Amino acid sequence: MHYRSFYTFCLLVLFLISCKKDKSEKEEELDEGKAVITLSVPTGFPYPSIPADNEPTRYRIELGRRLFTDPILSRDSSISCSSCHKDDLYFTDGLAVPIGINNLAGTRNAPSLLNVAYQPYFLWDGGVPKLEQQVLAPIEAHNEMDYDVNLVVDRLNRIESYRDAFNKAYDQNASVFALTRAIACYERTLFSTSSRFDDYQYNNNAAALNASEFNGMNLFFGERGECFHCHGTYNFTDNSFKNNGLYLNYADSGRARITTLQSDVGKFKVPSLRNIVYTAPYMHDGSMNTLEEVVEHYNLGGKAHINKSGLLRPLNLTSQEKTDLVNFLKAL
């Protein structure tokens, strides 16, 4: 073989080997992105229940995070999910009620999404039964994103990088099925852990709580404070619906909007108390600004609404006891 021909032949062989190697590396990366991963669950928390058709993978989580922060989901592309659930505010927005497109005010406080993987239903009235369906509510709400989810999908499919991301994550172009699942897949990675209470509870660190916080904890988990009846689990909520005597007359009917039962008027989902010090304002309508207000509300026993929970009664806590209880809540 002529020297030049032999040299050209060698270059061709090296090129083909390189191409094969590049293809192999790309296939390996693709396989890794599609592989089901195990979520890093906080100590003391059970592993969350996850639908078989939406097990977490790197591609699905990355797509969900991108969609969560992209205002493309709203009609005028002005707000995203992260507009009302900011990571630096523990996935709340710091407002009494969220502000949607055209500066329209929402009707209920935006709750934190941390540990949302453990919720059996969604929205303050429990009107959405699955996390995979939850995002449809703000997308289509007139005073939030105000858009048709099918038009959202059409918009996404006009963007090549989104088509590619959806195919990697769900083996299909953008669809309502894949859109809702990707966002849910990302939201299931939002855990909250390592509070000082967790250090005390799970690491047996008695020094994690000071004397006031320790006294507050005893009030919280004792019959004197009664808090544990609704907030006694690892996530500090029993996920039930309660009327807490916030009003004598409710402008928002709460759970009754779903069930149409008069006995459900004024009942709202019991929220988690984790990170409560960072997620003001409080209550379903954001009507209380401080933990001191919240504690005093329960200390007085709430207003005498016909549906008020029988667990609520005047506690007659001392000033110091109320301070201790607030301090314990800050340790969550």
C-alpha cells in the first residue's frame, strides 16, 4: 500500500473508532439520564409514594425544574410557578395571596411546596387529588396564569430544546401528560430537613433546643397546648381539613366548595408547620402576619363558628408559655 494511502486509511480507522466512542459515550449518558434514581429522603421521613408512570429520573427532574421556573406556562409569559413559590422564601412568595398576570390578586395564600411529596391531595380545599394534576389549577386559573394547557403544549413544541428534553424524559414531544408529570417529578425532590428539632429528635442531641424551646415542645406535644392533635407527624400535619374558628362568616367556603356540604364550610387543609417562621403570612388567606398572632388565636380558642373543630378551646397560656411555644415553632 502506498504510504499516503496507508496514512489516509489509518486516519479513517481512527476517525471511525472516535465516532464509535463518541456514540457510546452519548448512549451511556442518555441511559444514565433515563435511569430511575432514588430520592434523598430526610431522616425520620418515609419514602414517598410515587406513581409507576412517573418514577424520578435525572432528565425528568431537570425538565420539571426548567418548566417550573419558565414563565412560558402563563398566557402573557410574565409569571412562572417559581413566581409564587420562590426557593429563597422556602417555596412561598411572602404575600397574603399571590399576584397573577395583569396584577390580578389570588384568593388564597400560596403554601410552601417543601415536602409536597407527602401530601395526599392539594390546594387548601383538597380539590386536586394528585400532584401530577396540581399544576393544571394555576395554569388555567383566570387570576393566575390564565392559559389553556393545550396551548402551553403547542408553545413548548415550537421550541426545539423543549421537544428534545421531553423526548429524553418521556419518549414523546411535549404533551399534557408529560408536562404535568415533569413538574410533579421535580416537586417531589423538594425536601426540608435538618432543623434543630430534627437534630434533637433524630440525632439525640439534647443541646439542640434551649430551655424555652424545650418547654414549648412539651406544650406542643402535650394536652396543655393540644397542637399535636393536628400537627404531630414527621411533617407536622395530619393532612386533615379543619375549621379553626378564624371567622364567624367565611367569604371563602373552603372544603365545602368541593363537597357542597354545609358541615365543611370554613374547613381548610391543615398546613405543615415545618419552616413556619420563614413562610409568613399565615392562614388560608394570609390574614395573620406573625407567629405570635397565630398562637394567640389558638390560645383564645377561635371564634364560635358552628363548624369549628372540637379540639379548639381556650388554652389560657401564660405570657411565658406563649413565648416558649413560638420559640419551639421557630426550631422547626
